[in-house]
Amino acid sequence: MVVRRALPTQPAVRASASLFMTEAAAQGVTPGRRMLDVGPEPASADVAAALRVEPGTDVLARRKLLLANDIPVRIATSYFRLDLFGGTPLCDPDFVRPTLQAGIEALGHRFGHAEEELVARPPTAFEAATLELGPGEWIVRVLRTGYGDDGTPVHALETICAASRHVFVVAQVTGADEF
């Protein structure tokens, strides 16, 4: 099972109810998702830097498993600063309806820009077990930080992708490149 992940994500796809569900369905794959956990946890160094908090500071984590034809392909975790989102509907244990983006906007945050970083590495024990990876398989970690229109880091999305089950399509913005 191989799924495609576009970078950057097309705005219409990013604004859909679920980026993964929309992308996978367009590829002829039966998508699925399962919420793994929602709650506070200490921020890793990378997530802390993205959200501009100290490493180890509790942040809200919303972690889900994404499946393609019932095969686990990604672990997606949204991280939020508790000083901005603690005690809000984003802390509820189910999927945010109608969309996570709408939930963020309902709390007064408007999108400004985003940055994405990809790193290939061996999986942690949790990642290998959750994605049902074989020995020697790697993951690709995509960390996308979304900033509000005032420059405040609002959302860090860490996606752990089974490397052998993904193709990353990277496109340049029209009119912003040269031959």
C-alpha cells in the first residue's frame, strides 16, 4: 500500500474535513482514522521550538492513526499551546467537527502562513508498533507549524509516515521559481 502526500498541501485539500481522508479517497484508497489519545503531554524539543515554549512544557496533543485500506500508514499528532487552547473544545477527546481548522478559527485565530520540515529516521518503538513496521523500516517525520496572521505559532502538526508506504510530491508555488 502506497499513498501520496503533497507538499505543500493544496488549499482546497487542507480546508477539507480531513486532509488524509480527502487525499486518500482521491487516490482510490479506502481511508480510515482512529483517535489514539487527546490530552496534555510534555513538548519535545522540536515541538517546543515550533510552538515557542520551553521543552518539557505541557502542550495539548491530539494523536490519531490514519489507515489506507485498513493498513496503518501515518500517525498524526496536532500540538497546541495550553495557554491558548486549554479548556477549549479542542481538548475534547473526539474529532473536532466540522473541522480542526474551523475549531481553531472559532477561537479567534486566523491563518497567516505555515512551514514544513521533513526528516527521515528510524522509528521509535511506539511508532514501529503502531504502524506495524518490519525490521529495518524507516519513517518520514513531517513537522508543519501553522502561524496565525499575527505571527503566533498556533498549531504544530507532526505526521509520522511509514516511509515504505508513502510518495511525497513536492511542488513549487507558481511564479516563485526559475528554470
